[in-house]
Amino acid sequence: MGLEEVGVKTEKNGKVIAGDDDKTAVPNIYAIGDVCAGRLELTPTAILAGRLLAARLFGKGKRLMSYKYVPTTVFTPVEYGSCGWSQEDA
């Protein structure tokens, strides 16, 4: 996409570096979802992040996406789910 040519910072793997407010290193260029470094690769979180960004840009929203307590699951023959801190972090 030529992101580096316009000044958007990326990691070696191509993921875009964006702040908690979804801003990149270039004014008026934002990044959400799977394209961002260090973010969960989950469609529902990307959808909410996009809605919150739109509200901040075009409305009076101030809320940022929180990735702290996002429930997730692993689809395997053995059922598994998680939400919140790991036992080690708790």
C-alpha cells in the first residue's frame, strides 16, 4: 500500500503501529483491527473499534476501544474459553 512512503510506521511483519486512539504517525491516518500491531485479531473488536473511531471523528464520542477484557475462544476438539487475566497475572 505504500504506507512507509507517506510516513506510517510499521513493524517488520507489516503491522501498523497505532496509538490507543487509533492514530498512526501521520495526521489523519488511522488504523484499526487486524492491521494494527499488538491488537487482537477478532472481527467483533475491529467492528467496535471502527464504530468508536467514527464516533470520535464525526460525533461527540470520546470513548476508546479497550482490549483488556475481551472474551475469546479457541476452536478445537477440546472446548476452551477465556476472559480477563490469566492465573499468573491475577
